Amino acid sequence: MSGLKKIAVLVKQVPATENVKINPETGVMMREGLSVEVNPLDLHAIEEAVRLKEKFPDILVTAVTMGPPSADKAVRYAIAMGCDEGVVLTDRAFAGSDTLATARALSAALKKLGSFDLILSGERATDGETGQVGPSVGSLLGLPVLTYVSKLSVGADKLDIERAVEGGHEKLSSPFPALAVVIKEINSPRLCTLGGKLKGRKSDIKILSFADLDIPKENVGLSGSPTKVVKVRYPQVTRKGKKLSAAEDFDGAVGELLKVLNDNRVEVNA
Ligand SMILES: Cc1cc2nc3c(=O)[nH]c(=O)nc-3n(C[C@H](O)[C@H](O)[C@H](O)COP(=O)(O)OP(=O)(O)OC[C@H]3O[C@@H](n4cnc5c(N)ncnc54)[C@H](O)[C@@H]3O)c2cc1C
């Protein structure tokens, strides 16, 4: 018997590359033309929600994302993994939102969608990488925020978790509702089945726009974002590399390598 009835999973669509460029004028990431994927760390949050649903079939799992209309692919993927439904929060009014404005919009959407007993988020997004959105959503909703969750089990009226701390793990309990930020240690995300993929593709995705939320316009978008990007600089690579080709002159290349190591006072024991 579990006290859990509704779970929301926060899922972000991110560029499928580590080479995200920043617009030096606006300080905003340039996402145009990049192929996208579900934030890899969010797959662990989805997996945990689906495992809870498998254990307690009455649970309804809703995947929620904020992004452009095409971010529906992220929630469709979550459905393909086993979530019940997906919601995309999308509107020009949200463009330029920083982590606080994103969290304001997401928390207002979650309120609108009904009362969730548990909200799961990934540890951080691989593009923005702040790790702020999950805890901010929990805090804005006035929920207990459980971070670095590496194990989670549910009882009739509480959550029992383990969280990774320096040098070990800490055990905690929390009442529902709560927000848990999971880390990748918690599980191994499953691959989608063909049936799951078909369900994800065919599902009706609920779209929420700014007008659906009860928040002032000045709380979202660029103007509602207190983060000011002052300057963006790329690190200068000052090290010079040299390639030694051993294919044509093995002894010469090894000799040159030994000389470099010797010049840099690296001891070599042959
Ligand atoms: C001035 C400024 C302008 C910006 N303008 C834009 C813009 O126009 N468009 C844009 O896409 N980004 C924009 N960004 C980036 C945007 O703020 C971040 O991508 C976003 O707030 C998430 O932060 P993060 O990537 O650090 O996520 P993290 O805090 O690292 O994410 C942690 C977890 O929170 C959840 N989460 C995070 N974001 C979302 C989401 N969108 N939907 C659902 N769950 C989520 C996921 O579970 C994720 O694993 C801007 C940033 C700044 C500073």
C-alpha cells in the first residue's frame, strides 16, 4: 500500500552535443540547428517514476517539460519509457528564462496540473548545468526538497530515501508531497520497447501556454530573469601539442618523446 497517487517528472530537452556555443551578445545558448535528446540525467528520474508505477499500478506518472513546441519529443520519450502522459509548457513569453524564471513557470504549471505527491527531477541538465531548477521548483511549491537521492522507497505516508553525501550515504524520511532530485547511481534507465515507442508517438500531449498559468508576465522570460550574463569568454588554449609519428621512424619518435619528457623533468624508468 502506498500513499503515492500522482508523480510528476521534470524532463528537459538538451542539445545532443557538448559543443554548445553561447551568443556573445545576449549570453544565451545558441540551440538552433542542433540535434536534441532527453537530458541524460533525467532518464534516471523517469526510470524511478516508472519503477514506482510498476510496483503500485494506480500511480499516474506525468512527464513535464518547458521548451519550444518541439520539446514534445522529450515527453513522448518519457511515455515510451513508461510514463502515462506528457505536458509541454511552451510560449514565446518564456523565451530567455533563466533558472529562476524556468522554475517559476514549471511550478505554476505543476500547481495548475493538480496536486502531485512526488515530483522527480534530474540532478542537472547537461547544457545549463546549474542543478538549480529541481530544488527551485520544490522550494517555490513549499515542498521538502530531497537532493542527491541515490535510493528511494515509498511507504503508506512517507518516502524513505538515501542521499549521497561526502564519504557515504545519509538516510532520511520525508512526508508527501515532496520533490526529489535523483542522481544516476539510483538506477539504470531502460531502453524503450517498440510498443512503448508507438505509445509515445501516438499519445496526445497536453500543451500549456503562459495564459494557462496564474503568474505575472514580469516573473518569466528574459525580463523576469535576475541572472545577467555580463560577458561570455571562451578559454584560450595556450598549450601547444606536437604529433610524433612512430609509423615511419619508430626509434626517432621514441627518442624525441624521451627528450621532451627529459626536458620537462619527467623520470622514465625503462
Ligand atoms: C539570461 C538567460 C537567458 C536564457 N534564455 C534561454 C532561452 O531563451 N531558451 C532556453 O532554452 N534556455 C535559456 N536559458 C537557459 C535556461 O535558463 C536554462 O536552460 C534553464 O533554466 C535550465 O537550467 P539548467 O540548464 O541549468 O538546468 P538544471 O538546473 O541543471 O536542471 C536540473 C533539472 O531540472 C529539470 N529541468 C531543468 N530545465 C527544465 C525544463 N526546461 N523543463 C523541465 N524540466 C527542467 C530537469 O529535471 C533537470 O535535470 C537562459 C539562461 C539565461 C541565464
